[in-house]
Amino acid sequence: MKQTERRLKTLDRVLSKAGIGSRTEARSWIGSGRVAVNGKLIQTPDHWVDLDRDRVTFDGKPLQSAESRYVLLYKPKGFLTAYRDPEGRPTVYDLLTDVKQFLGTVGRLDLDTSGLLLMTNDNALAEAMTNPEHKIPKTYLVKASTLLTDEQLNRLANGVELSDGPTRPATVVRQRDSEKYTFLEITITEGRNRQVRRMLEAVGSKVLKLVRTRLGPLTLEGLSIGKWRDLTPEEVTRLRKQSRAAGRSVKRKS
Ligand code: URA
């Protein structure tokens, strides 16, 4: 087999992909000598592992690759999308009661954003869902700090200039206006840092409230805030189809 065809991964990734802990935890276990490759203790997290040939053990037990799991969380605001916070603030992992495997987050939501967060140990799917080239749609409900004119909404839809470049066209729908605020729904196909907040600032307003209501084919329907549920097999199939189709369309264009 040619070198390029070998399936290589670093040891810390192999452990986290097996669903037994985060990469940070894996690095610390490796450092403390709990992990062996082909019977030899390895204390370097960046050690390359050949997935087809090498045998990895953790505390002497062979690593079993974890079953894929997909969890949909309705994140409340005030919870960090991070495994641990040095300042001790609550994280989304505090809400995943009764989930034994380590699941990574598919993208992030800001501390002050609530809504749909997908978590999984299926790294390939997570990567496909977050690859900006795949243009997976994400929908948000926004309460703006001002009333917005049609012209401002059109600018959001056509693309605004941000410090990291212009935004792609978005779908923007005015939901309603109150005396002082516009409520709108926006669907974007990128996932840049604080993107919706920065887009609103670019048209001279601010986000007062932000809720993600949809990611690809997934919605929050039926889920209460702070709660999670496993995806149904049909939802997993739909997600896989969407991310495969998105990948194919990128290949066709390149
Ligand atoms: N856009 C933002 O500005 N924040 C989020 O959390 C998600 C999208």
C-alpha cells in the first residue's frame, strides 16, 4: 500500500475518535503512560497511528471504536460551547446528562446564543457539516436592537463586508416589527465567528437575541430548552445524505 493510501491519525485523535474522552484528556492520558501502541508505551500524543495495522490499548485494554452517536441539544444562553472553562462557567457538557461517550460539538454557538447544537463522535460527519464549502444552511431568529428598513434587510441578504471578507448571499425574512425592534429570520451558509452579530453591526444595528432554529435538515421542534435527544435513524440518514451531496457538489465544481 502506498504511503498516501495509509490511514494515519495522531494518537490523541485516535483516542478521542474512539469516544472515550476529549483530545485534551487523551493527551494527558498519553502523557501519563496509560496508552500503548503495539504493546509499546507511547507518551507522545502526536505519535502517528496506522488505523489498519496498529493496535492501541488504553490501560491495557484494546480500544474499541465507539458506536456513532448524534445528539441534538437545545442550548440555553449562558452555556459555553467548550469542554471546560478556565473561569468555571457552565458548558454545554453540563447539559449532556447520561451521555457516556465523548461527543464533539458540530460548530459553536456564542455564550449568549441559544438554540440547536448538534453533538457527535462521528468526526467525518462533523467535518462535512462544518466545511464552509459544503454550504450547509443554518437558520437563526434575530431580535435586532432597532427597526430595520427593507434596504437594511436587502443588504443582509445580498452580503455585507466584514473584517474577514464579504458574506455570501443569505435568505432574510422579516418576521414582525414591534414599536422599537425588528424580528427577522436569517439563513446563512457559512459559520464564521459571531457572523450574524457582525452582519447586524455592519448594517448599523445590533443583535439583542439570537436563536439557532435549524441546521441542515434538523430543527428544534419538540425539544425544550436545556434538553437533548438522540437523532432518529431517519434524521442521521438525511444528515449523511445532505453532507455527501454537498461534498459531491464541491468536487464537481473544483
Ligand atoms: N452567529 C453569531 O453571531 N453567533 C452565533 O452563536 C451563531 C451565529
